[in-house]
Amino acid sequence: MSSEISRELTDTPPNSDHLTDYDRAQLKLYARLLDAEADGAALSEVAHHLFGIDAEDEPERARRVHDNHLVRAHWVAEQGYRDLLTNA
């Protein structure tokens, strides 16, 4: 896994209506995921570079981890950021 991404990375991010400590630790990851999506990056590249998962060896896990975190990244970008502004 990239040393730039928190070592606390889990396969499934939290499902909360508020920004969590996990989310705060993964803000850079979420931004990179959104950038990768906008750029049309291949799942195999994203899984390898951001999650340290070989998509050839673990295709289901790579897809699951990617998709779960991408959903959370969208939530943070669209709603969760408000917690950052009000708790800054």
C-alpha cells in the first residue's frame, strides 16, 4: 500500500451520517479516488496504487474495496465536507 495513504485502511469505510475519524484519515485517498474516477483510471491501477491490492489476484476484493470507498468519497465530497467546515 502507498505510504501516502493511512495504514488504518479497511476494506469497508464507515457508514455514518457524519464525518468519522476514519474519513478524516482518508481524505487524501478519497480525493485521489475521485480524481481517478474523473480520469477514467482502470480499476487494476487504482486498486494497486491506492489500496495495495492486486486486482488480478483478488478481483472481487479489489472491486469491493474500490467501490465502497468511492461511494464514501462521493458522500464526503457532496455532504460530509460540511462537518469539516463546522468543526474546523
